[in-house]
Amino acid sequence: MTTRTHPVDRELIDAATEVARTRCRGDNHTMAAAARAADGRIITAVNAYHFTGGPCAELVLIGAAAAQGAYELDTIVAVGDRDRGVVPPCGRCRQVLLDYFPALNVVVGPTDRPRTVPVTALLPETYVWADHQLDAE
Ligand SMILES: [Zn+2]
């Protein structure tokens, strides 16, 4: 069995950490995410908590990236406020990230030993939404 290793994008972790430290406020914004776009840009976002199911930082980031013309993301990381460090994506985000960006890499913790894994590794045996969209010929 081979092990795929990916370098960890420390600049991305630093960007998410800075947004978590400086932009997260109260109960509404408690998580920050940063993604490396295919063109090299870093896009950041914070979650928008609401009891009806407000989006996680990763999902807000997808929209923020599109608003800036970044439709392809290479790597994403989420960091919690109050020095919680790198936080792995929740189940819903794993599914959405995989459907939007099947080749995406995700930085997971622990913060002192982060590693980069393919999003597909975080959601094995998954339902693939794109398959549902294929024409049955
Ligand atoms: Zn989530």
C-alpha cells in the first residue's frame, strides 16, 4: 500500500488562524476557513451561525470564492476561534466540498502536526452527487 503525502500549506493555516483571531465575534462567527484557489489566491470566510442551519465557514467560502471569480479550489482548511486550531470539516461540508471540488485537498489536525488529505479520504464510499446528474445513456 502506498501512502500519498502532500505538503502542508502553512500560509493557508496562518490565513485562517488570523481570520479566526481577528474576525470571529460572539456566537455568530466562530469558525474561519481559508482556501488556496487554483490561481494561487487565498480566499477566506467565516461561518454564519443561525439556529435554522446557518452555513459553516467552508460553505460561505465557496460562495465568497465564486464572487471573486475563483471557481477552482486546491486546498482548504478551517480554524476555530478561541485558539481551537485546525478543525476538520463536518459531514455536510465534506459532502459539499467533494461534490464541488472532487480533487480538493483538506488540511486536518492536530494543529501542531497538520496533514493534508484528499477530500475523498474524508468521505469514503460516498454518494456522488455528480453521478446523479449524468445522463443515463
Ligand atoms: Zn460544516
